[in-house]
Amino acid sequence: MSESPLDANRLLWDELVSVHAAGGFYDLAAFRAGASTLRPIEVREVGDVKGKRLLHLQCHFGMDSISWARRGASVVGVDFSPAAIDLARELAREEGVAAEFVCSDIYDLPDKLVGTFDVVFTSYGVLTWLPDLDRWASVVAGYVAAEGTFYIVEQHPVGGMLEEREGRLIASEPYFNVGPMKDESDGSYADRDAALEHRLSFQWQHSLSDVITALTSAGLQIEFLHEFPFCSFQWLPSMVQDRDGWWGLPDRDDVPFLFSLKASRSAA
């Protein structure tokens, strides 16, 4: 029997845990020595989390979750990969921080986690793994407390369309969602050369209007939407890294590769 897209993706991400934990992109040694994995954008735009309850969706193996906990939040991290959750729990024990971790697909999370949070957070390469944004937004909204916020910083869908050919940017993929895109490549954004046993994966392209409409239809109010001409990894071959660690096209700042969005639930 062929694997479902979700099952195939879970096998891939289970394998990527060990690949990512061993590599320099995540730099676990520096993290264990106290380095934060949070970037200035999310720190500034989320704001002070001390004393707040924070839910981190699609947390991988929890480095951002623990970084938020180090800043004073009471954190629950969620990921669908058992291997990721196992490592996240190990790291939290090592750090002695107030972070717990739940192994669940987002769509099934309401059956496993009750309550609401002051901040619901997700970041960097999460939406492409979700087939249904309306269901996702409904789950997100259900966890946002009265006067709480949802925050996402994410790869821009325009970037997902582009590839480089002979020094030119070409729109080789659709901007709008046309169903799952199948991939069977080795490597990942964190280790281009990694040889993988489980290479099959499925991803979905979501436009900004998809994201905004899903969230507002679920009852959240958009506070801001920001777009940036850089991203968190080397998305295209000609990208160069700046002194702050962002990757962008040399001598160009007219193509969006990252966006951030904050939404809230008003008090009843």
C-alpha cells in the first residue's frame, strides 16, 4: 500500500531529526552553551513573553520552544514527528526549562491538548507541509486566548515559485495552490548533501491571500503583515548571507522571500 502524504512526510522528518541535530545549521553545541535560536524579527514582533503561556506549532526538536522558555514563557511545543519530540524533551530536561512537548499532527491536536495560550507561534517553513489551511486556522484560533495573539514568520510564497536559470529568476512553480507537489530529493535546507533513506515528501503552495483569509475566517483579526527581501537559509544558489545571518540576492531587494504576520482575538 502506498503511503499517504502525511505518512511520507512524517518518515522524512523523523529521519531529518538526526541529520539536523548533527549538522552546523542548528548548531546544538552552541545552543546547549546558551545560544538562542530566535531571530531579531520574531523577538521584536512577538514582544515580551515573560510569564505568558506560549504554544509553538510545528516545533521540530524544540530549539525555538526552549529559547522562548529561556525568555520566561511557559511553553508547549507540538510536532508530528516522534523522533523530534523525543529530542525536544531531552533538550528541555537538560536545560531545566518550563517547556513540555506534545507529539501530534496539527489537525488532531484538539484531541490531545486543551486550553488556550497568550501566544500561538509558528515559524520558518511550516505552511508548505499543511494541505488544508482552513482547518489549520481553525485549530490556531481555538488556542488563542481572549486578548491573545497568533504570530507567524514564514518563507514567502513568491520565493516558492522561483528558480535561477542562467543568472535569471524564473517563475517555475505556481503561486496558487494546485494540490500536493511531490518531491523525492536527497538533502534538506540544513544539509544539501545529506543522503536520505526516506526521500518522498509532499508539499503545498499557499498564497498570502490563502493565509489571511483562513485566519480571518477563523475569527482572528490581522494586526500587521510585513514582507522582507531575505530569508533564513540559502533558498537560491546566488543568495549571500549578511552579517545578521539572513540570506538574500546580491544587489536586489525587490523580491520578497519572508513575511511575518500577527493576528489577535479581541476580548468578548
